[in-house]
Amino acid sequence: MENFSEFEEILENPWEKVYWFARMLINSDKYGAIGNNSEIMLNISKALTTLLLSKNFQKEEENFQIEILLNTIRKILLDKRNPATSKFRALTNLIEDLTPMLLTLQDFRIFALTCEKIMVPINMALKSIPNDDDSFVRSIAKSLLETKAEKGLANIINILDEIGTKGCVMAERREIVKSFEFLKTDLAKFLSEKELNIVLTAFCQEFERRIAQKRKGRAGRGVEGITSIILDHFGVKATHAPEHFTTGLEIDKWIKTRDGWLIGISCKRTLRERWKQAYTTDIDLLNRHKIRELWHVLTYDKDLSDNKITEIGSHRAILYLPDDSPRLHKALKHPGMKKYVRPMTQFIKDLKSLT
């Protein structure tokens, strides 16, 4: 019961609102994600702090003070905005839902701190973290490819992917440690230890939630970047995707063959879990868009069952697997599956023979 009481005390602490304010300010679906705008966050914090520190303002009744503070937030968020826009409606929703949470002058101090000390540092940190892995892999990709060429393609894909991922995660760690250290030093001047812990954990939780969204987009771009590096090194030119061709297929690059047809290329560790839904593409659709085949260079093949290889292959796909893969050797001996798999060292040779 003692532990529960302690937990309940934390939840009732007014500084717990820091986390919920942060979530509301960055909510894009309901509130328009105004927290992404550091200038507006700073304007709100500065305006509220100026009022709260004003001696003349402090002489007013608290109800009047709260009304003025709410109106200040409202004006900063809504002034000069078109009421007919979705952004105006989203910000109106934000103000309506913030109002019952801003009940005391302390709540406004906490809201001002959230805008300036949580939202702005996170926004700045996110800008310093790469949007893709390119900057971490290009510097070493050339030497790796020159040394190993086609023979080391499987290792190269894994190495480049690992280096890119690790480099970006290191950048994430650097930013959160730097921001955390600065915030802790700054807030320790006027917060108790318990209040400080609540605010710092809110910062870390919100930082990780937002960086996770950026990480998802970066993963896809990183894979596409590796494909580009490999094709560029071997002098294989990519072209644009077929016009009006929309599908769930995860293709990184398109290559035009000598006869004018297209080959879709992807280089990755494994096919994603939704491969089956993606491979319901009608063969007639591929023909209409002059798509000859879809080639996947995969470095991890332990999840490739016989049925998976056969089904993917039946939709005009070719799987390039590591030369020493037991799955490759088994499939090459099978009368049906051998049409759908090839050794990875043959990938560039096959491409060049068609282009």
C-alpha cells in the first residue's frame, strides 16, 4: 500500500502535467502538432512568464489572472489564422482541452516550462539527427565494394546497414544526453528532486516516442540508400517507377532493360512480414506496366519456406541469396523453386546482361 500511495502521489503532482501537455502539443491528428513550431512555443512561454512575473499582474484576482493567461495562449495560437482551415479547428480543439487542465497559476508556469524546456529542445535535437543513413555509409562503401565486389555483396549489405543504423543511433544518444544534461542542470535550480524526476522522465519519454517515428522513416530510406550505392558502384543506372503503378511491393529502384521493360530492385536483410499481402499483384498488371521481374537481394533467408519461395516466384520475383546459403542450394535442386532463386554473386552480372 505504501508503494501504491507513493505512485498515486506522483500522479497527483501538478508537474505530472508536463508529460500530458507535451503529448497534446505534438498530437497531429487532433491538435495540429503545434509543438513542432519552436517559435510559437517560445512566444507562449515568454508571454506567460512575463505576465506571471509582472508585479501589476500579481495584484489582480486569480480568476482574472487565469482568464488573461488563457486568452494570451488563445491569441498566440489563433490570431491571423483563417477560421475555415483545419489548422484553426485543430488549435481550437487544443485550447478547449487545455482549459480544464490550466486551473491554477502553477499550471500555467508548468505549461510555459513545457513549451520552452521540453518541446523546443526536442525539436532542436531532432533536427540534428540525420533523416537517413547516407552520411554514415558512403564514406566506407566505396572501399568495401572495391575490395569485395559481387563476392561480398551479402556482407556489404549487412555491414552498410549496421553502420548506418549504429551511426544514427549514436547521433540520437548524443543529442538526448546533451539535452538531458542541460535540462537537469537548468531545472535543478528551482525544482525539488521529485519534481525534477517527473519532468526529466517526461522529457525522455517524449523524446524517445518522437525519435521512434523518425527512425521508422529512416529505416526505409536507409535500405534504399544502400541499393543506390551498390547500383552506382557497378555503373547500373536506375530509372523512375512506372507511371500510375501503385502497389504494396517494397521496391527501392527500377532498372530499364534493353527491350524497354523494367526490373524492380530491392536490397535488404529480409522480406517484411506483410510480403504475402504485397504479392497479390496481378500478372496482367505487371504486363500493362511492362514490368519484367522483381529482384530481391536478401541477406537473411532463414524465414524463406518452400511455400514462400514458390508463391513469391509465381508473381514474377527472383530471390538472390548468399552463395553459401543452404536454403539457396536446396531450392536450386528443386524442379520448381530453382526458377526463382539465384546466387547473390550473379546479381550484377545478370543486371548488366539485360541492360
